[in-house]
Amino acid sequence: MIHDWAAKKHPDWLDPKAKGPKLDFSDVGDLMWIEKELSQPDLTESKQAKLKELQQKAMEGNLKRAEVRVLRKPTNTVQNSLKNVISKLKLVRGRAAELANMPREALQHIDAAIEILANENAIRVACLDFIKEPDAKWREFLTV
């Protein structure tokens, strides 16, 4: 995925004789998110300026993870919501399992919902939620 993105957006990076800083995967992931955000048509001038500043830092290899997280803060709200829903579903699952006449299929569906939400939460924690379908076929292989 990173190779395909670099080939499209920064083909000079794939030159084995290329000079300049070597970016690690987290920096590349952050740069991918920054460039995606910069392509949004409804971007405010202040956010655009901050994103361009972060883009420059990333290109120089000086980007700090905390700087990107400040702009990605809304994700944390969703992440906390997912954690809350997972917690509540686990409580419901526990109560449902105590019932003698609870259909096994219902418990399996609750377990599946918990697993799906836990995977989505892991994706958000890893800051990979900016990748949209169908590019995110790897999500089916991610398990918690």
C-alpha cells in the first residue's frame, strides 16, 4: 500500500540513489493522511497552513507523532465511543450468557459485533482510519 502510494505521489523516493531523509512507516502513514487532508476542498486556511507545515516536517524527517495527533483529535472521540460501546456489549453478552434459554446464535452475533468494533477501534488507535474502502482490503486480515 505504501509502495503504491509512494509510486503515485512521490516516485523519486523509489530511486535507490535518492538522497534525503529516510522516512519510517509511521511517518509515511502520517504523510499520507496529511496529503489526503490537504486535498479536501472545504479546508480552512488555518488548518491548511498547519497541514503544510506538518507536510514539510514529514518530508524533512522531523515530524513528531504528537503534532499529527493534535489535528486528528476528533478520532479520539470516536475511539472513546467505540470503547464504551464495546464495554456495554460485553456486559450485555455476559448477562445474555446467564440466561438458560438464550439462543447460541444470538451470543455468536453479539461476539461478532464485539470483534468488529474492537478491530475498528484498533484501526483508529493505529491511526489507519484515514484509509477508505476499497483501498482497505487489509482490514479483513486485522484481528485483535
